[in-house]
Amino acid sequence: MKSLFRRMLWVFMVVCVCRPAGAGPKWDISEDSNMQLAFLGQIHAAYSDDAADKEDIYLRRARIILSGQITDGVRFFAETDNDNAGKNGTTDVETDIQDAFVDLRLAENHWVEVGLILLPFSFENKSSAASLLGLDYNSEVIKMVNTFVWRDYGAELHGNFGKKFAYRAGVFDGYDDSASTKNPDAPLRYTGHLALNLVGEAETGWFFTQERLSDKPYLTIGVGGDYQEEATRVVSTNGTPDKITDNQAVVFDFQSGCNAGSLALTLNGAWYVWDNAAFEGDTRFVEAGVRRDQIQLTGKLSDQDPDEGEEKQDTTVGINYFLKKHNVRCGLEYRWGDNPDLYLAGVQFLL
């Protein structure tokens, strides 16, 4: 454990001596077209007595991000990732095309996105990895099936009506690969999310922001659904009929933030109801952040309550330090509860 903390200290020293980074380079190709390059790097160091590799330091994310505008009303986004490189002693490093889509304007404030897309199901799974409240996603409560890290091929309509109401709704294939149990005969998948901003303005960009680091108060409530009939097929090996399972999921979620004197407060949460091959039951979480200047304290409660089996509840507390908002940040977290205790340190660069 001492060697892990020495490595953590080294990582934090690197961050502390780094100059704050700005946005990546942007090129104006013509009056209506441009392109911007960015890099997201997240280094994690973890310690758990119950893990096979008790001390672990790895590259949680390393993304090369390319975005821009081809012409007026035609935008694009693409990124690669080397996720979890070096985790648990693995030496294989794979570079994946993780997002790749074109966004076409249909009318003012209304667009259609086509390609490999984060499914528009919830605030959580559609949030940018660069602007999370904690060090990582609340992935323990996300039980989606037939996805590539919550992504799928398809088309999504998205937009807003005024400053208060935003929508996202899409038709997708149901992602499958060589290790998938997706039913090849499954119909199309339908996924969507509606958001109402009771305070402030609704987010209308490609991704949601868990921690806006904003002085403006906001309260957004949402509801989402994900459905694919006969989504999963488990092939029988003993002569009994194959088991075919639908995918049904609903979420009620919210994101909020405000200032209280010199403190900036953030509160997010969600309640999910799952009925699919991965999980049947409810999951939920609530997370909070209290920030003063560049230092933020965080806390999270999460719960996994299957219809059959044991309920699992966990508590996480942490501290973040923002050198330049989300462009350069570092943090420490400790989780305890029904899952193994975990110490986690993280450093983020968004260049």
C-alpha cells in the first residue's frame, strides 16, 4: 500500500507543477467550416484489500477528440479511447473508435444525429466523461444491454423548445459483437429522454454536464426510457428452448446546482427500473458536491436492489481540486459498503 501512495504522490506532484491548459487547437477552414482537436487523459490509482491486484495504477481514459463543422448546419464529432490501459496488470492496449457521428440541423434548435452515439437514456450515461462530479461514472447503477460502453449505432433526434424543455429520442440497432448475447432477430431499439429545467436553462449540447462549475442556479428533472423487444437470446446447450428476453428500462433523474454564499452546491440523482437479461430490479443513487474556490468535497449513496438476490448499498466520499476547472483537476475518493472497500485517486487533463 505504501508503494501505491508513493505513486499517487508522484501523480499529484506532476499535476501541481503543470501549467493550466487551455482548449485544443482550432482551425478555421472557411467561413462556415472549422475543426478542433482535443485530448482527454485520466490517470487512476486504486487500492482494495479484496482485489486480485490490490495496488493498481492505470490509464482510465486516453481520448483523442476531433470535432467541428463541415458547413452551416452540419457538425461532426469523433473520438478514440484507450480505456483501462494497464488495469489489473494487462499489457494489451486497444484503441477503439468510441464515438463517431454527424449532426444535421433540421430546423432552428432541432437536429438529427447519425452514427455511433451515446444512447439518450439518462443524464448519467449521456454525461461527458470530462465533466463528472466524482472521479468516474456511477456505472454500478447502469444495467444496459446490447451496447458498446453505453453506445449504439443509430439516429437520434434532439433539440429544445425554448430554454426550459429539451428532448432526445432515437432508433438504434442494439449493439452486438462476438461476445454479445444479442438476439440477431431482435427488432430495432427505441431510446429517449425528456428534460425540463425548472430553474435555469436546459442543456442542449451533445452531452450532459454532471458538474457545471457555474455561478448560475439550475434544476433539471428528466425521464427516460429504453426498449428493445426480444433483445437478448441465450442459446441452449441441453436441448431446451432458447431463452429470449426483452429489454425494458425507465429512469427518473435530476441534476441541480446553486450558490450559497461562498459555497457552490451540486446535487444529482436518479432512480432506475430495469427488466432485461443483465438485471431485474431497481437501482438508484444520489451524489452531492460542496465547492469553495478550487476545493470541492463530494459524497454519494448508491443502491442496487434486484428482484431476486441481495441488495447492495455503498457510500463514497471524496475531495477534488480544480487547477483550471475541468481542464486540470485531481481527486481522492473512498468507498465502503456491501461492495469491497476501495481507495481511488485520479488526475484529469483536458487539453
